[in-house]
Amino acid sequence: MTKTNTYDVVIAGGGLGGMLCAVILAKEGMKVCVLERDKQIGGCLQTFSLQKKVFDSCVHYIGGLGEGHTLHTILQYAGVMDKLSLKAYDANAFDKIAFGDEELMYPHAQGLDNFVEQLLPYFPSEREALEKYIKTITTVGDHFPLYRLRHGSADEKAAVSSWGVTQTLQDITNNTKLQNVLAGNNLLYAGVAERTPFFLHALVTESYIHSSHKVMPGSSQISKYLWQQLQAYGGEVFRNTEVVKLAEENGSITYAETADGQRYYGKQFIANVAPEVLLEWTDSPQFRTAYRKRIKGLEQTTSTFMLNVVLKPGTVPMRNHNIYWHATPDAWDAIQYQPQQWPANYAAFFTEDAQNPGYAESVSILSYMHYSEVAPFEHIINRTGHEQDRGDAYAAFKEIRAELLLDKLYQRIPELKGNIIAQSTATPLTYRDYTATPKGSLYGILKDINKPAETSIATRTKIPNLLLTGQNVNLHGVLGVSITSIATCAELVGMEYLLGKVKG
Ligand SMILES: Cc1cc2nc3c(=O)[nH]c(=O)nc-3n(C[C@H](O)[C@H](O)[C@H](O)COP(=O)(O)OP(=O)(O)OC[C@H]3O[C@@H](n4cnc5c(N)ncnc54)[C@H](O)[C@@H]3O)c2cc1C
């Protein structure tokens, strides 16, 4: 085989992490290629359509796209920010938190002061606690240098990394209801009581409090524009190109081999996949047995069931907020549900009908689902290009779960009943097959304050010319993955230099 496919940087995985690294490095004059297994690039940024309505497969709304926030600055640097069409959520409630049969819903508002003001009527004696909460999430954000686009030290992060989310919320207020309202959108980080670090909560929620937007018509616009930028800088994306091996010579990776036998040679390699997936590509002795065992044994964040419904036009009033519902008064209960209790929570995301302003055209509903529930069907892979039917039992399982979920939704949104004209569902297996995330996990490895070192993944690997990027390093989500792309690229071009350029 001749070395025609030779690059400065070969990136395996064309999710947000891989695409953003590709643009940043191509902008530096490097010859870059992205190898993506799927037909569609973007990984979790993929969209699909049902009855000609666009649905997001994962990313329904994004925090920190407003001017002045880190994410805005990074995407501006990548050349996509100005091209995106954004719909801002209601300033006084981007999310509403609901519990059980209680009719009242508690708002999470945009703007640090407004967040306090909008919750105050529901908790009139808790001004001090609400102000303390805002101060605490801001302080924690300040301790994460890259989150503020600063070059700082690991010690800064270490000072706040051991705080647990439940304990910290309890320290802020002893009002249990308020603690649960503040944690009400914990599906955004699949939080687990006594285990999830507070910083995860703080960094995610602070970004949405800063600014909450939906990308119109869907989040795949981000990957589309990243691809355009990459092409403008001479970079290439190869789709339907599954990496199966990283070949090593004298301690360094020499080429990535794909399922069709092609070899992509490079000086540097970046893996935008779960570390577990990366280890399948190489039997390098530089990854010791103990390390492989540790990675393989890491617990993943839980997965989700998703129901997407298309609505009869002009029947369901549009909500310019998302609804997070919990079956019990405890926002941390749902993640450890028993199958017979399902659904123990849901998050509902509405999309407005452009032809009937004020009405929703569709709703997407997510509810935690453990991988074990679909494990009996795990031997069947089903994704574009590898279509396989998982059979009647699986179809029946999905149908029953969709009905159970709808029953719960009708209680809070009765207009939905009788007005659904089409629906589709996704399970943890769908996520596993479409994004190659182990066990269809929502956000990758479960971060745990009780095992800080074990659950932290670095951008550098034991192989000198192989870096990691994506949601398993640092933080998940569009914001987290964008920050990690900066960290990964900084390994090649220098942090001070890159931050200087990103900040203009
Ligand atoms: C259901 C759900 C809802 C979410 N909602 C939100 C939200 O509202 N807001 C938000 O900010 N974040 C949300 N997230 C999180 C966010 O989408 C992810 O953290 C982020 O997009 C992950 O990006 P990534 O680049 O790390 O990985 P991915 O998007 O998973 O990309 C990895 C890529 O690698 C490719 N790949 C895998 N194996 C191979 C191989 N062998 N060869 C070549 N390519 C390969 C995959 O096909 C994929 O394209 C959500 C996630 C999920 C699952």
C-alpha cells in the first residue's frame, strides 16, 4: 500500500470534539483529516426527520452560546457562531422543574440575578441561600481555568473538585425542596447523589443560567458549519470510515487503519471516542494491563429512552421552556429507578411550528433508562448502513414504554392527548449504535468524587503522538467538549498561544 493518505493530524471520530479539533488545527496550517464511522458527521449532534420535522438525536439546547461566554468565544473562533440560527429560551424560565402530582413548576431563569429573583416568590425566605448558590457556582467556575479561557494550574481545580453535589447543596440551604429544585435538571449531567462532583453541576448549570438557546432547525448545524470551515482550511472528512486499528512502530502510531483496509498515515493522532473504544484499536504495550482493566471497569453514566412526537398543527401551545419532571420529591431518586417504577422522570423539549407561531410542532421526551433493560437485545446492531431488525419483542418493549411515558405527560400536558400524528423512539441500544458510546451512556464515564483519579481521563495518552478528546475528558456537553478540544489542541500548539488566538 502506498502512503498517499498522509496527514499532519489524523482524527478518529467526527463528533463535536473531533470536528472542532480538526478546525482549530487546520487553521494552524496543519493537514488534517477526520475519519468518521457514520454516514452523518457530528456524533451526538446528529439530527433526523419524522414527517419532515427535524429532531435532535441528543442535543436539544445549549448553555453558554450567548455573547461573552466561553462557548460563544470558542465557536466564534471556529468560524461557526455567526452562521448559527439560535432561538433563545424564555429569560424567566428556560427550565421548569416539577415533582409528582404537584401542579406548581419551579423556574430556572437566565441571568444570575434573575435566577434568584424568579425563584424567590416560591422560596420567599431563601434569598440568602439563593444568592449563596449563585456565588458558589460562580466561584467553582472560576476555579476551572479553561472554563474561563485562562491558562491556570491543576491545583485550582483540585481545590473544589472533591465537593459532592448533594452535600454542597445541603450546605447552601437546609430547605430540602429548594435543594431539589436547584438539582431539578440533573438529567443534564446524569447526577448521582453522594457521587457526582459539585463542579459538574456548577459548570453545566452556570452555562445555562448565562444563556440558553436551541440551534434551529437542529444541532447538526454546528457540525455542518464546522465541516465547511474545515474544508475552507483544506481539511478533509471521510464518512462511512470506521477506524479498526492504530498501528504502532518504535513507540509511536504510524497509521490508522479502517474497516475497508485503507491506511491513514499521520504525525499526530487524536481519538474522539470513549477510551474503552480506543483501547480496542491498539494492543500497544504502552497501555499496561492494569490501565486497560481500569478503563474497561469504569462505570458509565446511565442511558436514556427517547420518545419523539409530531403534533397535529395548532393544537399544543408552545412552551418556550423545557419541563423536568420527577416522580418523587427527591430529584436524585430517578436515576436508581426499578423497572416496574418506570418512568421515574422525564425531560420534555418543545419545538415551535413556524407555520403556526405560538404552537408546538413536536416534542421530544427523555427519561432515564438503564442499559440492563435492553441488554437482552444487545447482540443486534442497528444503524444506518448496518440495518438489522431487533424483532417483535423489542418493538413491543418500546411501544409499552412509549405509552407509559405518554400517560405521565398527559397528566401535565393534557392537550397532547389525541394530537400526536407520528412518533418514534430510541433506546440505550440506539445511542450505543449511533455514537459508539459504551452502553449507550448519556455522557460517557461516570465522574465520582469517591474515585477522583480513576474517573479522570487526560488528553495525553501513554503513546506520545496519540491524544484524546471528547466528552470523557474533563466535561461532557457542547460546552464541555468544546473546552476539551482547546485542551487537546493546546498539547500540539501551546496553551498560551492558542488561548491568545481564541480570545482574539
Ligand atoms: C440523549 C442525549 C442528550 C444530550 N443533550 C444535550 C444537550 O441538550 N446539550 C448539551 O450540551 N449536550 C447534550 N448531550 C451531551 C453531548 O451531546 C455530548 O457530550 C457531546 O456531543 C459529545 O461529543 P463527543 O465529540 O465527545 O462524542 P460523540 O458525539 O459521541 O462523537 C464521537 C464520534 O466518534 C465516531 N466513532 C466512534 N467509533 C468510531 C470508529 N471506530 N471510527 C470512526 N469514528 C468512530 C462516532 O460515530 C461519533 O461520531 C446529550 C447527550 C445525549 C446522549
